[in-house]
Amino acid sequence: MTLFKHILVAVDFSEFSQEAVRIGSGLARAFGGEVVVLHVCDTPKSVEHSLLTGHSRAIHSLLDIQKENAKAARRKLDEWVERYDWGQASVKAAVKEGSPYAEITDMAREIKADLIIIGAHGRSPFVRMLIGSTVERVVRKATCPVLSVTIQKEEEEST
């Protein structure tokens, strides 16, 4: 019996998510199975589409920017996936648009993930209180275990 048959690695291209990919590739080598490495292009919440009624040029510009962001994210994601040895695992890179925590948990359900691996930023409690944390939301909404990856900085190691 394979412990982790379906793994979802969520990335935002930070150093924390690079560590998540490294760990995901190690687990893939150990367990085989299937891995999806997912990046979500966050849809801006500050632009309400109903407010843009009558501004078709602005809407088209925003859509063009979103498409270009998704293309650039796909290229970068492919580069990240190619850097690692995934062993015998089947690996797929995916880019989605929307709310990161919602897209991550939806993808996890879609692929029947046994594990989600996600990088955890070292934000202050005040910032988390104001804007929330994608990792915290994923943990609350996920139907499988979530491995939250951090990186210990050199100054923290000496204390």
C-alpha cells in the first residue's frame, strides 16, 4: 500500500514554495504515484466587474494582463518542475486563476489528493489577522492532510 499516491504541491514561486517542490519531489521518488504542481494566479478582488460596465477597453486590458500572467506563470512552473528528479512518479504542472485557497482545495478534491504540500510564509500575526492566510484556509478546507513547509533562516538557527 502506497501512503501518498496522489500529491498536490501548491506554489507561489516564493522560496517557501521552492522548498515545498523539493520535498514533493522527494516524496514522489519514495512513493511514486501522481503529483500535480499547481500555481494559482490570484484574481484581483479590488476590481469589481460590475463597476467596469461600459468600460470594455479596461475589461479587455485586464483580461489580457491576466492571460499574460498565466502564460508567464506556466513557463516558470515548467522550469521549476524540470529542475527536480521525480523518480517514477507521474508529474503534471497546472496553472489556475481564482482564489488560491479555493483553487488549491478544489484541485486536491479533483485529483483525490492524499497530501497537499504548501509553503508557509512567515507573516506577522497582524497581517494574517487582516488578510488571512492561504495556508490556514487550505488547512481548514482540505479533505486530506496538509504539509506546511517553512524555511529556517540563518539568524533563527543561532538562537
